[in-house]
Amino acid sequence: MPARSMYSELLDAAFGEPGQADGPPTTAGSLAELVRCRRLLEEDATHSGPDWALQAVADQLAYDAALIRLARRMGLACSIRDFDQPEQGRQRLERYLVDGGVLPDEPAEEEPEEEPDT
């Protein structure tokens, strides 16, 4: 059996934390958690500083854990091992959720506020 990547080891450890393995108790709760984590990833892209890299990895782990939980709740067989190459594992599950109509193809952008007519 090939060695696991460090990332999948960290992801496995995140699942092993008390209260983390099951995640939110419903599919709707799992989806809300995924959307929240996705928003954090988008925010990470605009940050810098001494702790930025550690926070970005932590947010990626949280997002991938939420992604796996939601996919499993929806009946998709997936493994932490799929994340030995995180980008590929993430893209595969996101594509499944987009194709299934669970996630939009692109993250929702905030609509600019309209200025009142004067």
C-alpha cells in the first residue's frame, strides 16, 4: 500500500477529533458548513501576513472535511485517501455536487447595492 500524503494524514486527524467525525446532523447543515468554509477559502485568497499560510491550510482542511461529509451524506463513496492530492480530490467532489445541482458552478457573487434614484 503506497504511503499517504501528509495532507491526507492531517485530514484524517481532523476527522478523528471528538465531535468532528459526524459534522452537522443534516444534509442542509452539512451544506451550510461547506458554504461557510468555502467563504473562508475565498477570504484567504486576499490575506497575507506571518500566519496566513497556516490559516489557509487549516481552512482548506476544514473545507475538505465539510466536502467529504456532505458527499457522504448524499451517498457518494469517497475516502480521505482521495485527498492524497487535495486539488484533485476536491475538484472531483465539487464536480459531483455541481452536476447534482447541490452547489452552483461558480461561487455566488454579492450583488452590488443599487444607489437610490434622486
